[in-house]
Amino acid sequence: MLKFKVVFINHSTILVYDMWTLVIISHFLMLVSFILLLISAINGHFVPEIGGGLTLNSTSIVSVMVYVFTQSLIFFLIITINKSMNAIIVDNNYDITNERYKRFKRKMHIHTTTNILIISTLAILFAAVHTGIISETVHNMLFILALIHYGYVIVIEYNCFKEISKIISRINELNVSKL
């Protein structure tokens, strides 16, 4: 029985180290993607062509790609961590509930999905500006609003990660007390 507990704790420790590595990487990517989107908004998304049209700035393309990668990573990281935590809690019959985490997780899913949809739509609307269907000013204002919303999403994601760390701490305390 003791051998199982040691293996379980070692497995849990490996899971925690892998998780924290991904959490640190995701925080770094959140900062990088926000800065890239901000630079893209400040510099403008479009560069005038010699013939009088507009061409998309390469910074805008890269910033949207980094943003989508970052948000996808965070979205699936939180889903995976939540699934692992729930499996450990159920397998060991722990009585751990965290209403604050559930609230942040629900908000995170709604706002992250909405923000990915908004930024992706604005990325597609680069073509509408290029063809003159919508004005560059309207597009830039919508992009700035999306960037402000992204700042709010980052705060929600940060709080979600904070609550996850509290739950994992509690799980580890219960694991140690079982020994």
C-alpha cells in the first residue's frame, strides 16, 4: 500500500511540474501576444501601397497568429488541468469544492471563446478593409475594443490559474496527510 502512495505522489509531482511549466509558458505567451497586438494596433494594420491601395502589415499577421496559439494553449491547458484534478479528487474521494474557481472557469470559457471569435473575425475583416467594404478607422476602433477585452480576459485567466494552484495545493495536502 505504501508503494502505491509513493508512486501516486511521484506521478502527481510530475504532473504538477509539467503543469507549472506550461502555466509559466502560457503567462509569458499572454504577455507577448498582448504586446504584439498592442504594437500592431499602434503601428496600424495597413501599409499604403504605391498604387494607392492598402497592404496588410506583417506585424498584424504575426500578432494574430501568436494570439490564437496562446489562447488555444490556455483554453486546452485549463480544460486538461481541470480534468486531471477532478480525476484525482474522485479517485481519492476528496471533498474539495471551490466555487470561486468554478465562477472564474465559467467566465474564462465564455470570454476566451468570445475574444478568439472577435479577434479572428477582425483578422478576416482585414480583407474587407483592403477591398474598401469597411473603413480602416472603424476596423481600428473595433480592434482596440477587442484588445481592451483581451486585457480583461488575461485577468480572468490569471485568476483561474490562481484558483487552480489553490486546489492543487489542497490536493497535495490531502495526499500527504494520507501517508
